[in-house]
Amino acid sequence: MSANTAQSSGQIEARSAAPIIEIVGLQKWFGSFQALKNIDLAVGSGERIVICGPSGSGKSTLIRCINRLEEYQDGKLLVDGIDLSAGTKNIDAVRAEVGMVFQQFNLFPHLTVVENCMLAPMKVRRTSKRKARDIAMKYLTRVRIPDQADKYPAQLSGGQQQRVAIARALCMSPKIMLFDEPTSALDPEMVKEVLDTMIGLANDGMTMLCVTHEMGFARQVADRVIFMDQGEIVEQGEPQSFFANPQNERTRSFLGQILH
């Protein structure tokens, strides 16, 4: 069974024999509220996954568990073969290989754009200042804003700031990129420039998990679309079948609201 075979629920086999992300029976509570319920998911290297669903369905919580920004209470979560339940050393190792872009840009306002991008390679990978600047400029060029390098975040538009956030994550040469509704805080005219940057990453073969309501992006880029509701993976499949023939009533209702 390929990753492009639509399934009404459960897990679709990842494209590689050894998934780069493997989640089995993941459970997450916030107090008495169960945010994630028995999540099973395997992601192949180079696979592009879009996760959608109503507010409060567990989408952001799931991807935040992948780099342990959220702790989980039960289940197994392996990233590139590293078990995230096995101590802080493993968590640090995973975070060095997993880039994340948030709804808010989270840039340091007192640092220039290039300094924001240089910080993690210097602190985490002990990269020299000169090499870190070269890396930063490489990825600022990659997201098409090298001319903004010496400005401060407040001098940039929202779309430019989000592209800086993407460049900053890429400076760590991550194997996986996580996006948590990266366009939700942007004005409509700024959304396209960020999505175009993400499309470029996808075309380069980056493993990506993206929480978004941008269904045009899902149709264009995703190998698999996952619909979550009430802490569960309700349905998943390749985009054409997912959008044309959703199998679950909850999926049909959600798509009916956002596509019309």
C-alpha cells in the first residue's frame, strides 16, 4: 500500500521502509482533557503531510509533541530513530534536526535578521561567526530576502518576518520541518509569498508536516492530507481522493465549511 492510497482512517504506510517519524499509540492530556487519543502515524523521509481540522482538534499539539515542545503521557514517538521518551539528551538531539515555524514569528527584536539566523548554529552547533553568517545569507537568499539581512524584525512586513523565521530554521540544516499554521497571522496579501517559499522547500524534497487551512497548498504540495477532530486522526489520504471523495461525515462537514 502506497502513501498515495486513500484511507478512511488509521495509518497509511510511509514511502520509506524505515519512517523518519514513527508515532504509535500517542496519548496526551491537559489535566482532565485528552488532547490526543491513540495517534498512530508513520512519515517517510521526504514526505509532505498537511494536517487540517477544526480548532481544538489536536493538530498543533501533535506536531509540538514531535520535538517535545509538549510532553505526552503515553505511547511511542521516534524521530529519525531517536526515542523521545528516553531522556533530555535525546530531546536535544531531535530538536537539532527538526526545524519549526510558528504562527507568530518569534524573532528576537533586538537582533538583526542575519543575527537571528546566526544564533542557533553558533550556540547549538558551535559554528564560527563567519561560517554562521555565510549559512544565514545562504538561506536568506533561499527565501528571497538577502537584502533585508541587516534590518531589524520590526522594519519588515509580516510575510518577510515569517520568511526570516523559515530561513532561521533552515540554518540548522534540519531533516524535518514542522509548520504550525504559518500563514494564520498574516494579512491575505502576504500569504502567497510564504506559501511560495514552503512550496520551494517541498520541491527540494524536505520532509514537512504542516498544520494549515490553506487547502490550495495541500492540493499542490501534499503527498498526504490528514484530518483530525477531537484528538483523533479521523481520515487521511492523497489529496485528490481526500478532497473529491471524503469517507467520513466529520471530514465532509469540515471540508464543506472551508471549501465553499
